[in-house]
Amino acid sequence: MMRSLFQLSGVLAIVGMLAGVSSSALGAEGLKDGDRIVFLGDSITQGGVGPKGYVTLVRDHFAHGDTKIEVIGAGISGNKVPDLERRLEKDVIAKKPSIVVIYIGINDVWHSQSGNGTSKENFDAGLRRIIESINKAGARVVLCTPSVIGEKTDGSNKFDAMLEEYSEISRKVAAETKSGMIDLRKAFLDELKKTNAKNAAQGLLTGDTVHLNDAGNQFVANQMVAGLTGTPVAVKEPAATKAPTGKVLRHIVLFQFKEGTKQEKIDEIVKHFNTLPSKIDSIIAFEGGTDNSPEKLAAGFTHGFVVSFKDEKGRDAYLPHKAHQEFVDLVKPHVEKVLVFDFWAN
């Protein structure tokens, strides 16, 4: 079963203290007062700027330290290495960072199933050009390996072998360009070997095999801070984002897609829905997934989402919100049926 976004009391026990981190990915210079860090990536990083996202957690961690560190998120859903290269000047270099953390590779691999991935040669060359441009602008680079597309630990996730190949490219590029490295792929696999005893495809660190749930955001935040500082740390959840007590308004949405809808379009819709918490402040929790009930009573609905609000005012702000309406426009041509059900939960 997917981990509830409200069951956060055990999160720190899940992520624990990180083993084997003894030096900073930034080398001997490390972090210094006044550093500006830009996290560059795809929808995982775009979602990371939400209230419980990994970018927000990293920002909050450094905000409570003695060293003043500015943290900026620069993730866009669906991005691959060529997309990062095209928007590098506007979204990164123009912000005058001193450090750029690049977390990319999932879509370069994932989109290969529809013929829209990035070849290994272009992935390698594109990373090198991006790093060269960032270095020329006077900033240091920390490159991350892509994490997971599926959380199974027996090697049966569809893209496991390909992710390993692309992770090895990232490791090689980091070494040869003298960039920092945070090996998220290895960290995820090590953690899942310890925690995924049932060999589940999702629900431990991701909500949909790719995008981070609360535990995943905490885990990645820990990896980022440990990698940047060289010190194992358990990043704490900001007090302002802790799950509310008392009644919570749940907004349940189920989709039945039209016959013939391509998988890449469904993936795009799901990823877009996952970005709404980072765009709409009244959303206090979000989770989603695909039907796997053995009872076979889903009536054709395949994808379900739970959007939670503190009160009806929050829901009423969400429904007409520009970001929600853009999502409605995206999904509407591709769904046969939609079921919406709201209720108060204690």
C-alpha cells in the first residue's frame, strides 16, 4: 500500500543517518557563506519546491544554520538533458549561482519507450556542454545520477539496466569534468534493499514509481545536504508543513482514459497533476497511483488521486486556480470518465 502523506512520524526512521559520506561533493572548498545554489532538473525538482519538497527542505535546513545559503529550484516537468541546455542561460546562469546541482536523467531514459528519449551519446555530450557553460559562468557543478523508475529490488523494473548505463555516464562525466557527484541511484537502491521487503513497485520513496512522496523528498533532501556538506544529516520537516490535526478535506479524483490513449500522454498528465502542489498553496497534501485492487471493482477507472485541503476555502481556491484549469484543459480530451468525491476526514 502507498505510504500515506500524513504518516510522517516514521519518516526520519526510514531515512536514518547516511552511511559512507565523509567528504563534500564540492571538494575541499565546501560551502561558504553567501553561496547561491540552483537545483536544476525535471518534474521531480519542480515538485521539490512544494511545501514538503526536497528543495524546500534543503532551503529550510540551511536557513537555520550559521552559514547563509540561498537555495533556488529550477525544475520543469518532462525535461531531459537537451531541454536543460536550451534554458540554461535564462533559468540558471542569469540567476548568478555559485553552485548548480543537476538532477536529471529520468526522462532521458523513460521517454525512450516512445522514441523520445536521449541517446547515450547525446546525454554524455549534453551534460558536458552544460557543465562547461556553468563553469565558464564561475559556478561549481554537482551532478546527480538519475534515481528510479520503479522501486522493485529484484532488478525487474523495466528500465533498471538502462538507468544503470545512464548513471554510469553521469559518474564518468562528473569525474572527467572534475564536478561533484551525488550518487542518488546508488543511494535509492541501497535504501530500498533495506526497506522494500515486499518488492513493491512504488510507495516507499515514490508515489508513482518516479515522483517522490514525502519520504522520498526527505530522503533526497538528506542526500543533497550530506553531499554538499560532507556530513550525514537527517533533514527535519519544516514546522509550517506538518500535517494538520483535526478534520481534513479530501478531494478524490478518479480517471478512466479513452481507449487508445497513448501511454506517453497518460504519463504527461500524471506528471502534470503531480506538479500542482508546488503551484497551489492551498493543497496541504497530495498522492496518487494506479489501481491494483484484487477485487476488480474499479469500473474502468485506472488512476486515482487524493488532494487534501485544510478547509473548504482551500478547495474553493484550488478549483478555479489557473494551474488547475490548465491541468483540466490538458486532461479533458483524453478521459472517458471522471469521478470526483469529497469528504471530511478526521
